[in-house]
Amino acid sequence: MHAVSSTYNGPLEEKRIIQLVSHLRSELAVEPSIGLSFAWAGYTKSDLNCFEELSDILTIYGHLKELILIASSGIVGQGIENEGQASFSLMLLHHEALKVQGIPIDTQLIDSLEIVDNWKSIVSFDPSQIKGFAVFSEPNFPIERFLKYLNQAYPNIPAWGGIPNGKENEPCIYYNRKPISGCLLVPLAGDIQLDVIVSQACRPIGEPYMITNAEQNILYTLGRKTAYQALAKAFDSLSEKERLAVQGHLFIGLAVSEYLEEFKQGDFIIRNILGADPSTGAIAIGALARIGQTVQYQLRDPASATLSLQKVLEEEKLKVASRKVAPYAVLQAICTGRGKNLFGPSANVDAKSVQDYFPGIPQAGFFANGEIGPSWGMNFLHGYSTSIAFLT
């Protein structure tokens, strides 16, 4: 596999874009199998059709048979994170054995995908050929239900992607020059390898509890305590310094597995706390609650986020060393709750960390309102995380 990537900054100017993509194509030295571009959604302020036009230029001058373009509030380049800035990143990939198929998924199709055999009518590749998926979803698409059915149909096959943080009521997903509504599923097949790692910004605080009374997204009791009492106890476990900085940084984690002896950072799917009622002890969360499920309150902080990211990157580096085959490219989805919102002016922490462990690797990606990646062998929609896909 061969890959190249670059970042474009400033207003969309045809001549400059042609120069960039032509340079990348010559640097690749072979015809690309696929191109992936991640662009600042704000470009549409001056031209609503700009992404169709950008797709045309990239396709023609990049000699692309397949092009995915994602519009979001921020983009990722090689060690770079540009949030709210006029820019786009572009990656060109070549692999003789790589096969891709872009599949638009409409909301009306979801129910039929609960039946595993129905996937054969939309995915042309034999399951044994598929090494991973790229998944991009609009905000109103039932992505968690879709991922549940994807896990059932293709167990233990990793997925990477997320929900682009695009502009409201404007397309944010483009495939082969056309806007996509709903979801875009891209199976990656052939003699390739896709490793996806997920790093979370939140760490568990207090104790894990079993949900003993809940309705829809409202938690009433956790173990023998009200949900609010459990939250108060978790708050009391924090240091004085942490308590002062806790506002806006408390979340809840839903355990990925009920069979772990000890729960630690990364063992939860992070969701927002939407509200609390001290008089009833109820807590509203950004997920459907299930009686019997294990939950634990979580604290988001930059130190935990950095340590978690270093840990998963170190593990991936050791895995690569044992295989003796280095990855050729990396794709990264970063939560909008990270970046400058978490790390402050230093920024670039997530993207630069990838380069620290894998120097010079071509890199591209986007900021998301939900990141897709595996945990304990199943694909989930994560929050406040970064999902990183290594292609080999």
C-alpha cells in the first residue's frame, strides 16, 4: 500500500487546489485506489455548491475512481488539527488488493438489516474478504441501531468513522461527487489490514453501579441509592481541585461488558448527563437505560485523555513491531469536545500524538459529534474520544 496526504489552507481557489492534488498524485507515483478529503463545513458560506465543485476537481486531477468527502467544523492533517478554519485535508491511497464499495444507507432500510441475510443484497463483497468498514452518519440517522446490526452481520470486523460536525440542514457526506443523506457505509476488502483504536477523555469516578430502576433515558436508582445520591458520592470522591473544575466535565459511562471483574478507563461508552432532580433523585442521560446494566460516573480531564491516548498508541506500536509490517496511513476522528475545548491553546494534541508514535505517517481526518470504533470486539458510537484507524 502507498499513501500520501496534505493540508490545504485558505479560500477555495481552483488553481491552488489543482496544484495540491496534482503534486500529491505525482508523489504517490501510481494511480490512487481511493481519495479521502475532510473539509471545513464553513466553506459553504460563500458557495453552497462548493463541495460538489471541490469533488469534481479532486476527482479529475487526482485520477480518482472513488472519492469520499466529509464536511465538518474541523479537520485533521499530518500532526495538525484545524478547528473552525478554512482548510481541508486530502489523502490518496493505492493498494492493488484494496476493494471499496460506497453504500448509501437510508433510514428506511434500517429495519430490514436486523436480518443478517439481508446484508447480502447491499454489500457485494464476501464477508471473508472484508477487513473493516468506514462509516459516516448524519446526526438524525439511527447510527447506534445500525452499528448493532452491523456487529451482528460482521462480528469482530472493526469500523471507523463518526458523525461529522457539519452545518445544520446542509449535506456533510459526499461520495463520488454526490451528497449522501442518512449514512455512508464503505466496506474495505482485500489483502489489507485495518486496526482501529479508541482513546477516551473520561475516567471513571466513584463506584460502578447496577441500574435497578429506570425508564427510557431516566435513571431512578443505581443499586440501593438514587441516581442523584450515587452522583453526589462520586463527586465527593474527587479532590478539592477537581471539584472546582468539574462543571461541564461530568458524564456517565455505560459498561461495554457486564462480565469484567474490574472496570477501568476505556471500558465504558460515554454519554452526557442531561439533567438532575435532587427532589426525586432522578438523572437524565443521553442514552436509553437498561435495568441490570452497569454504569459509572465519569470525569473528563486533559491529563486522563493524554495518558489514555499514549497508552493505546504505545500498544498499537508494540503490535506493529511484532508484525514487522508498518501501517501506511492513518485516519482519525476527534470529538469536538476534545481539541481546544479540552486541551486549550496547545491544540493538535490528538493529531500530533499519532505522529509522535508513527513519525511521518500520512494522516487525515475530521472533528465529530460522535466517533465510531470498536471496544471489546464490537463497534460503538463513542463520545469525547478519538478513533484512529491504521491501514496496512
